[in-house]
Amino acid sequence: MILSAAVIGCGRIGTGFVGLSARVGVANHAAAYAKHPGVSLLAVADPVEAAREQAAQAYGVPAYADHVSMLQQCQPALVSIASPDATHAAVLRDVLQCASVRGVLVEKPLALTADEAAALLALASERGVQLAVNYSRRYSHRLQHIAARLRGGECGRVLSLQGHYTKGITHNGSHWLDWARLLAGEIVTVRAVDCGMPAYEQDPSPSVQLGFACGATGWLQALSHHDYASFELEVFTDQARLRFSESGQVFESWRAGESPDYPGYRQLLPQGRQDDLLKDVLLHAVTDLVEAVQQGRPVLCQGGDGLAALRLAEAAIASLQQGGVEVRLA
């Protein structure tokens, strides 16, 4: 059965990222729907005329200035929301109220507040709609495999997670927080530090100290997006070191063993390197949504994951506003 689809938001991630490097592959929502054999892309919507017309020409579909009109006229089964962050909640509410919609893929963050997000999750559940959030690293099969090995204890007991991010704790920082949750489990304490990094569209960029339910500690260092984009995460266990770099495209690992240089000492020894881990992740996200709708199974990155990341970002902002007090999450 072919499922119809529409994209709301004709910016870079919605329709604009094309012709990127081979290791990135399919990198926008419209391209992912257009490439999937089980999906028919019906339309795009964006209030900016130049953006929507360019997308319409590129994908050979009608373009709408108003997403509500598009929903009413096209009645899509699948919808991607790739509009600006501040619009996500209102647009998602409109989409969930469209009778034809069976699955939604929303760019992060799910909403601007956890209360908004929780209400939207309840509405999606009430309507029986599959709600997926594009925390893209969850849609890499190889990254999921690595995470499963770590959670299963194959690499030893997790001791520490460290990383860097840019572009706001809610916008891009929540990507890191979501990935850390998948690797090491729930984060139960948050304490933010103002390191003087610039906010991104009014979204603050603090550095954050984290405590995990498993006993591990974490440190997320903010950098300035005016210098460059950064997304790095490193895990230390009592037996190994795992490093994710170049936004998660590259994975390197080390294992504790006898030192080849100093007899009687143990050190971390290189084990291997993998590249291209994020190739075609948006196509994988669309495939996952299609299969979830057809099979009635949960998506890989559920609305609840989006809500959890948002609650962590809110806790960091609350800590920052209160001078760096530790915030404990229930």
C-alpha cells in the first residue's frame, strides 16, 4: 500500500539539503519521501513564497502558503514538520487534527515547553497517530547496534560521558541529551554553568553537568556556533572508550589491555574506526515511520523521547536561571 505524504517547512532540512556528500546521502524530508518506494509525495507548504516554489519545482508537487489548506485539500497519511522551532507545537496540533494523518515526523524540538509537548503526545495517542521525532542518530542502524552493545554491558560499566555542542540547549543540545539517554540510560540530575557561549535564537547555550541513574556522570560543554558547528560525544567505561565525532558520522573505539610499552600497566588500545554512520538517516526515519504505521509497532524515536529531551533542556535552563543549582528530575 502506497502512503501519501506532505512536508511542512521548505528550509534546508525540509526540502533544501540536496547534492550533499556521498556519506550524508538523503538529507531532507521531501527527498526521503520521494525516494521511498512505499510513499507518494503530494505537496509541500511554507509561508515564504520563494522557498515553497523552489521546493515545488524540485519535487514536482503543488506548493501551499498555508499548511492547514494543504492538509484539507491533500489529506496526507504522513506529514513531516520541518518549520521553525517556535512553530512546531501549533503546526503539530493542526496536523494531529487532520483525519487522514496516521504518522508524523517532527523536527526537534517537539515543542518549546514540556507542557506543550505532553499535551501533544496525549492528542496523538487519542487519535492513534504515530508520532516520531527526528533525533537523527536513533535512525542509524549501526549507531543503534553500538548503543545496544553498550546498554547490554558488552563494553563494561559506564563511568563517564563527555561532549560538545553548539546552537542552544533546546535546539541542538537536546540532540546530545537524547543520544546520551540512549547510550547510558536516564539522566536524573542536571546542573548548568554559564560559560559565556552565545544563545541561538534566544535559546541559551550553557554547559551542563549531568548525573545518570546508572551512576555515571556527564559533562556537556557548550561552544560558540559563530565559530563552527560541533557535536561530539565520548563514553568511558571500566573496560573501554567509545568516541562519536564529526556529528556522529565517525565512531572509534578503544579497549583496555596490557600496555605494549610499559609492562605491568593497562591502557586503552585502539580497536577500530567506522565512518558514514549517518548516511541516509532521514530515509531511514521515513522507512521506520512507514513500517510503524503499517505494522502498528512503535517508532524508533517516539514522542516520549522528544518530551524527555525537552524536559532535560528545560531543567538546564532552570538551573542556569537559578545560578547553577542542581535540578533533580523525577
